Amino acid sequence: MRSDGRRNRAELLQAAGELVRESGSSVTMNAIAESAGLSVATAYRHFPSLESLFEAYMLDVAHELRTYSLSLETPGSLLLPRVARKWVDLCLVHGPATVHMRSRRGYLARLRQGADYLLALRDALLRPILQAAEAQGLELEVHDEERALFLWNILFDPREILDLHAEMELTAAQCAEQLLAVFEGSLARWVSYR
């Protein structure tokens, strides 16, 4: 893709995030294109639908976490807290947009169908989760990995992180620490039900 094409794509994604944060999911492609300073035709050249634009926005957020997670050389049980904190930070920035872009289909169905956003998050989370489980003395089997990702998705939902931050006035660090404690306890309990 040419540099002007990459710039246009980035401007459309930024405009979509800003408008969805302000107005919810009722934004139109026309409004996004106008906010990005581009024509509607250019917007549709990059994204054939609002859904594809929203998916690309979510994928960019997931790639940011994936890049961060894969770059860390933190050992063992120290890795997951760093990744959890980064996710909370991303949710506090992008969460107001992502909550309006979420799918109505269930997590496991989307993961098994290969949703790019969820595959990128899986890549970001699996190594830290496995290392944290090992530090707890848990041996996760293949189906347990999917359970762990499912549990993470429930607890670290951007809507809930925003709620904890706004309504309970938890800092990003407190959100990450408390959700991680619940995650690790729940994972240990769930694995015992094999």
C-alpha cells in the first residue's frame, strides 16, 4: 500500500474511534470520512462497510497488545501482570470506542471461526497465561487454554474496565491487579473441574 493509502487508512481509523467514543455506534461512513478530511469514496475504497472499519479498529488495538506482549522478555509469573496492565491502559484509551464496536456473537464462536481481532489477542495472551498458570502449579491442557482465554475475555472486557475506573474510581494499576487476582483464582478453580 502506498504511503498516502496508509495515511488515509490511519486517518479513517482515528476518526472512527473518535466519533464512536463521542456518539456511539450510530456514526455513519459519511461522518467518518468527513472527520478524516477524505471523500466517502476513499473511505469505501479502504473499508467496504462500517463493520469492516470497526473490525480494523479493533484489530489495531489487539495488534498493539500483541506487539507489546511478544516484545517482553519478562520471565514466569511477572509477564501476565505487565500484559494485563497494558490491556487496561489500552482499554482506558480505546475502550469507549470498542464497547460500541463489539460483536453480538459469542467469544468462543468468533475465536473458533478465526476472528482476526481475537486471534491477535490470543497471540498476546497465551504465553503470559501459560507462564502464570505454571507459576501457580497448574498444568493446562489444550482445552484449558481456550477456557483461560474465555475467562480473560469475560473479566477483562473493556466495558467492565471502564466501569471499574469510572464508577469505583480505581486506577489503571488497581484495575489490572484486582482483575488479575480474580482471573488467576478463577482459572485455578476452573481447571480443577476437568
